[in-house]
Amino acid sequence: MIVTKENLNPYEIVKKQIETAAAKLGLEPHIVEILKRPMRVLSVSFPVKMDDGTIRVFEGYRSQHTDVLGPTKGGIRFHPDVTLDEVKALSMWMSFKCGVVGLPYGGGKGGVVCDPRTLSPGELERVSRGFIEAISQIIGPDKDIPAPDVYTNPQIMGWMMDTYSRIKQSFSPGVITGKPLIIGGSKGRNEATARGCVITIQEAMKKLGLPLKDATVAIQGFGNAGRIASRLLSELGCKIVAVSDSNGAIYDPNGLDIAKVEYLKDHGSLLDYGVEYQIDHSALLELKVDILIPAALENAITSKNADQVQAKIIAEAANGPVSPEADRILAEKNILVIPDILANAGGVTVSYFEWVQNLMNYYWSEEEVNKKLADIMVNSFHAVYEAAQEYGTDLRTAAYIISLKRITEAMRARGWV
């Protein structure tokens, strides 16, 4: 199936991205065909008793793309729009994300079709435990290691780890990352995705010869990644001029008061910042800024709006926020796109650190974690940038090239191809 302008199916998009990078490398067709499909996908349904005593059946998925480099790794999202194709695509993106930063993992991803905002804490716990019980046969510290994603958090990871440990009848912190610190979480994990993204932005700004001080930033999505990125960039002297969440968007060309924005997010709505600051969601993506951070869901920038984007750098804190056709348009406009598999790889990198700490039962300081993360993100950015120069391509394709090289080398070493 060929990806067209209107086809925004994430599974078809990632297959096209693999084909593009594979063509640059001249990979054999059978290798490409192997990588265009997850090695294993589990579809489950499980009953949950609701607070009113009724029984509701939930559906969920877990996709494991490839374990040629090690266990599969990737988040679990709770969202009403979760689909099988989305989970498959996200597991594939995780393989290439791990590959670009050199982690000994393949990609995994999971999702439950639900809206956690409509569930009580007790119902949310029962859904979390029910899903892990349903997929427990295919996960484990040496098989597949889930983590938080959209609408999941450390508490949910704690319930999931506890459920798996009960099934195995032994304390198994290494089965899940992104857990609370007290049961084996890693210091620095909560900020890792945003911190890694900010590090790649710093390196990109250096490459373009642009100063960070007073650089203007627009952030689509004010969840964990977007919120922390706004804080870290503010500390570096950037001016956050626009942010948005599911309720709306606000804009102040003179710079928003990020402390006030965070307070409103926690105690009301971003829109309480003032009616005079409110703009349309779509307008945020088209602001004339130095840095645009899409930190929400897939396909925020498509062929329909890419031509209106005016940022100098786009750092993809979300997974798949720019469609392939939009990529082509942005490249023609000389907008530097830091691809998701590099820009938001800080989360899985510190998840890897957490897993390592769990396995050896020895834990690092936050300073150690942040230093190790910075080393990996800086080195990975420069490797991708240099590959882009060598192959005459964009950063996304260059990132896939680096990952494909590692994955295919491992396939050959193991005798798979």
C-alpha cells in the first residue's frame, strides 16, 4: 500500500519510512519485509467490575516488533482511540528509537481502548491489573518491558509491576519502567523525555548558529513532556510564547509566565490565563517562532498545514506528529525537523537505565542519570546529523539509516538473514 497525501494511518507511514531509509542503504528486499511487520501482536479482552457492580469488557493490544537486539521495550497507553495499527506502528517506531541511541532493545507498544478520565481510581487500578494479567505470558524483564505512555503514569506502572510480581510469585521490578521511586523507579525518569528533547534542540540550535537566549518557542501539548520542556527551555533563556492542551491554546508574543501556566493547568484551565491570549489550536502550529515542539498525538502537521508552518526547528516530542507529505514540504522550506525517534528518545534511554538498575539492584543519583542521558543524546544527535550529510538526506531518514544498520548487523550476526 502506498502512502498518499490523505493516508495518515501510522502503520502505513512507518512502513514507508522504513522503505525510504532502506533504499538509501540498498538493503535486500527480504530484510525490509521482515522489518515492515511486528514479529508478534497480542489482542486481548478482559472483564473489569465497575464501581456500580456492572461488568465491562475492555480491549487491548501488545505489539512486539523485533527482539534481534534484545528484549522489546515500549509504553502502554490508555486512550479511547487506541487501534491495532497504531500500536503496531508505535512498536516499530520504538525499535528505531532504541536503535538510534544504541540501546540493546527492540520495540514494543501496548494500548487499552478506554478513557481513563472517566474511570474512578479503583476502576483504573482494576483495568491496569487486568491488562497486565492478560498479557503476562509475553512480557518479562528478559522478554518485553512496558512503560508509561499517553494517559498512564508511575502509579499505574506500580500496579502493573505488582500484578506481574504476584503472578510470578517474586518481586520483579525489572518488568516495568517508569515506576515510583520507592519500588525501583529511576531518578530523572519523569523529566527524561523532555530533557532529551531539549538537549537535541540545544545541539540543533548550535548547528544552525542560533542563540538559545530569547529564542521563541511554541509547544503543542502541555502534558508531561511539553510541560517539563517549557520549564527547562525557560531556564536556558528561551521565551515560551505559546502552549496548548486538549482544552485550548494561549499565546503571548512577549512570553508566557510558565509558572502561572503550570498553576492554571493544575488548578483549572490554561484558558484561564486570559481571553485575550486565547488562539485556535491550529494557529499555534503556524506561529513565527524559532522552535516548535509538537508534544501531543500523531499527525499534528500534515500536507494541509505544513506550508503554513514558520518555525526554524521542529522537535518532535510526540510520536509521529509530522506526516510524510508534511516532511517533504518542511524540507523544501528548509525547516530542520528533529525526528521523534531521536528527539523523544530520552524517555526510553532513562527507562533503560532504570531496567539496568533493577537488574543489578544498585541505584544511581539523579546527577549520574542526567549526565549519562546527556552523553547519549548529544552523541546520537551528532551521529544522525553526520549521517544526514553523508547520505544527503533529512534527519529522519538519517536516524532510520543508523537504526537499520544496527538491526541488520544483528540479524546477520544471529543468522536470521
